[in-house]
Amino acid sequence: QLQLVESGGGLVQPGGSLRLSCAASGFTLAYYAIGWFRQAPGKEREGVSCINRIDSSTDYADSVKGRFTISRDNAKNTVYLQMDSLKPEDTAIYYCAARSMLFSGCLLSLSSYNDWGQGTQVTVSS
């Protein structure tokens, strides 16, 4: 099983920014499509953004388009999620996940991912 570790969560005021990191341990993250997901209290986990492993093409949920940016730094074996203009409804636990190496493309579907991190809490509140 691949080990993924999220970090960078915290408490931020509405309109603020955070950058989440998803670091890989024991494997090369560049070989995998990576997704970010979130789960708010009482709600189902949902896809936020993902990045392709071949050309780093990306996809975003409509709710975060124009505010969040996913990127990868293969030298640091890390994928980032830059979150700007944060809203209270962005409050959730954020998870990163890796798809099987059989698939190069990224999807925002939970069932497409095999390995998950433990999550990092993001709270947007004044």
C-alpha cells in the first residue's frame, strides 16, 4: 500500500488562503494520478481536484474552479493544493489519494483511487 501524508490544514478566515501538501513515502509520486477529496461533517466525501500523471493536466469540481489550484513537484515527491478565496463551505477534512499506475488520467470519482492519506482538517471561519 502506498503511503500518502497530507499537511498544511488549519484555521483560516473567509477570503484567506491555505496550501495543502500531499507527500509520498516509499514510492515515486510522479508515476500516479493524484486526487484531492474532502469530507465535511455529515456529508459524503467528494472530489475536489485531480492531476494527471503524464502531462499534469488537471480537473476541478465546479465549486472550487477559479479558487483552487493543484500542482505537482516531482523533485519533492509532493502534490499541492493551493486554496484561495476560501469560504466557510470549504470547511472539511481534505484527503489526497493515488490511482493505480494502470491509469494515467485523473478522475474526481472516489472509486477510481486505491490509496488514501489520513487527511488534514481545514476550517474556514471568522
